Amino acid sequence: MIGSVTGCKRSNRVRAFDVVVGITLLVVAGSLTTRAAFADALEEDPVTENEIRAHATYLASAELEGRDAGHPGARLAADYLVRELKSYGLRPLGESWQHAFPMLTVTRYAKSKLTIAETTLEDRAVVTVPAFSGIGSRTAPVVMSTESEVEGRIVAIAAGENEREQALEAIGRGAVAVVLLRHRRVFDTRDVGRHIFRPPIDLEAGPAAWPEGVHDSIRNLIPLSVPVVAIARRARIPVLEAIESGIAVTLEVTQIGERRSTNVFGLLRGSDPAMRDEYVIVGAHYDHIGLDGKGEVLHGADDNASGVAAWLEVAEALASSEERPRRSILFIAWGAEEMGLVGSTAFCRRPPIELASVAACVNMDMIGRKAPDVLHVAAASDDLRAATVAAARRHGFALTSEGDPFHIASTDSHPFVQRGVPTVALTSGLHDDYNTVDDTADRLDIDKIARVARTVLALTRHVGNADARPTFTARPASDR
């Protein structure tokens, strides 16, 4: 689930959309009318709790370093998912199991080094990389930005409030690299977290095509054409001495990770020749937010190893079933959700299948914590909502209007809702360990994850076999 800069709930920056209706599921006394048409769809294959535990434990392990999009841990996670999907007998979508898409920036984890004569500055406490830095190595004399001639030089700037604009101005004058002289401890860009923006932007189109309202902080993440480092006050003396002597220094910014990530696909072809070109998408994002400012792993067990573990179990159960659904089931593990629904937005903007052929989209995000009987559902379809409620009741959940609302606009369901695709999102909601080092696999409620997986399995079967497709339901704001 996308987090805010502070790690708190991001509802203050996420608009609830008019097409969304949220409901909360809890175990309560009472009855709920269940449509007879769902009865046959609610039989499901067993879901294995030991496999759920194994999946979640690996995905949330220190080895994967928080699965930050574009970094080795996320690639390991994606490769793991592909191996699992292959072992179930699923097919890739087209010729590839993974479809790549661009991301805004990954210089949060870039390494920096400034070499001045015999002195090398590379400790993050004194030199670090702003999110807008370019990648590369430059050797040149250093001059202050106040000098009239800076072309071909590394330019030192007394950093102010608009550091990117200051650096951009120096580059426009011919600077080959920039050193920001800060008056405080350097700010590790890993502390920034994720910059959340609505509506999602088209990264490939560039800033000129971005809609109005995109905050300046998002634009400030666009990397510049030259490397930039920030120097803390206590490390300024070697830089000032280099300026005084006119010696050449070497400034290096080395990228860790890529500016691309991938969505992972697994296709189960439908059994009915007349319906197999229609799809039910089952999704869960596999990325998390990497390391914290101290370099400690943010494991992301609930967010969202829990959803991916259930996603794998649903895929295995359907693939091993003797009777396949009539419609095709497309399993998608979304990448770069934490950066602003980037993977799901990329899919919807340039879909590898016709979006009109998508009968429904079902998404799981953070389903393994809080009370065993708590499950929140948000649906942009009355049909999907009713089917989800019916399936959830069979697995220990029932309907109430109380509880912490979960907005579909915060998840990878959102790009589908924008395009009128019947959509449902399931989550247990936020908790105290959200986006902290304590969101670990040993704290997951494995039984609960298994029950959510069985709910989604029954729902997927129902939609995959029903004669009629679910109907997209738009609601006015007053009905939310």
C-alpha cells in the first residue's frame, strides 16, 4: 500500500472518487441475502497455509531488502513469482512473464563520492545524493556559482530553498556537475519516502503532458543531466580549499538500481472458446519501500507480501483445478505501487490486452493483520460487491457499515476504476507496524490470509464462469 512521507495514513492526500463505494466486513450477528447464482461458485480448492507462510517469509526476508522497485530485492521477488507461476503451469502474457515500465527516479539509493587531492568524501553523513541528481563522474576545477565563468567547471552553490532550480541554473551556464553546500546535516533522500500524486502521471510522456495539480515536489524528482551531491557543513573545508587552490576534483554519482521496474504476468486460458478472450484480472503489488534512513530493512510483510502470498495460492488452486473457468484469468503482480501506482497505471495506459475485454479486476493489498474477522472491501460494481460479500461470509466475514473505510483510490484498482472497469479491492487496513521495520512475517495472521485467498478464489471462479459480466457502478459523492 502506498505510504505517506511520514508513514501515516495518506487519506489526507487521496481523494475519494465518485465511482467508489466502500464497505467494511466484520464478523457480526445477522443475515445477508445471498444470490442463488453464487452458490455453485463458492466451492473452492484448498489453500495451503504452509505455502502462504513460506511465500510471505521469503518475500519479507532481509535478503530482498524491502523489495524497492528498480532495486535487486524487487527483481529477486519478481523472479521468484515467475518461477512459481511457471511451476503451476500458467503461461506468460505474450512472449514475456515480465513487462517493463519506466519509473520517475531511483537516485534515493545512489552512491556518491567526492575526491579532493588525498581526501575522499563518501560517508552519507557528510555527502549524499539529492533525488534530482543525474548519474555519472566528472573531473574539473570547482568554482562558486557567483563566478561569472562556470562553463566546464564543477559549481559549488550555497544551497537554499530551491536547490533543484539553483542546480538547473548552473547547468544552463555550462556546469558539468554541482556541489550543494548545505548549512545543516545532509538530508538522506531515503528519508523522503514516496511522493504520492493524483491523478497518476504518464512518465513516458514527460512533464509537459502532466495534468495540472501535479505538485512541484514530483517535478523535483526528475533527474538532471549532471551529477549533483550535497555536502554537510562539517565537510565544506576541503571543498573551499579546492576552490581556493584551483585544483581539479572528481565527483561521482553511481546509480544503484534501475529507472525501470516490471509487472509480473501469469495467464490461465479460459475453457470456453466463446469467452476465453475475456479476462478476470487478479492483482497484488509485490514491491515495498526498501530501507529506512538508517539503512534498516522495511520488510513489508503485510504490505504486501501477504497479498502476494494469497495471490500465488489463488493462481495455484485455479491452475491445478480440473475445471478451468470459462473466462481467462490474468494474474498480475504489480510493480512500483509504492511510487504512486506506477505499474498498474502503465498497464492501463498501454494495455497489452484490450481493457474492454476485462470483465473485472480484483486486488489484494495488506490482508494479513488486525483482528481475524476484519476485512475491508471497496467496489466499483454492485455485482462484485455482492459476490465478494457472499464469498467472505463463508470464510468468517460478514457485513457491517462500521469500521475504518478503505478507499479504492489508494490501490492498484484505481487506474481501472478511472476507465470504467468493474473493480473490487480487499484489505485489512493500516496498523501500527505499517511502513516500519516491525512489519515482519512472524506477525502475520496466516489463517486470515488463507481465508482471504479462499474468498478471492471463490469470487474469481464466480466471475470467470458467470454468463453475464459484472456491471460497473458509478455513484454520486452523496452515496459514498
